[in-house]
Amino acid sequence: MSEQIKTLEKVINERKHRVTNVHSQIQLVMKRNEQDTLAFLEPILEILKDMQKRLEVLEKSSKM
């Protein structure tokens, strides 16, 4: 897997498991925005990982 995809996966996992205490309305909005961002990025990451696997298969088959 490419380094960029690994980095994106690491960032998503860190943000997903981050515990954020909400003490104000601003922090609540920030937490919701981060959840929305994760909900947006996770499917993209899965698509990129799938594409990477398919490319690896194609590269292996073209070498034969």
C-alpha cells in the first residue's frame, strides 16, 4: 500500500479513537465537524485501498 494511503488511514484511525470532552458549544460544533469529516473520508479511504489492491493484482498479472 502506498505511503499516502497508510498515512491517511493512520490519521483517520487516530481521529476516530480520540476522546474529546465537550465543555462548550464551540467544542460541540468542532466535534460534529470532525465526525462529518471522518464520515466523508472513511469511504474514500476504502475506495483507495481497493484500487491499490486491484492495481497490485494487475501488475502481478502483467509480469506473467
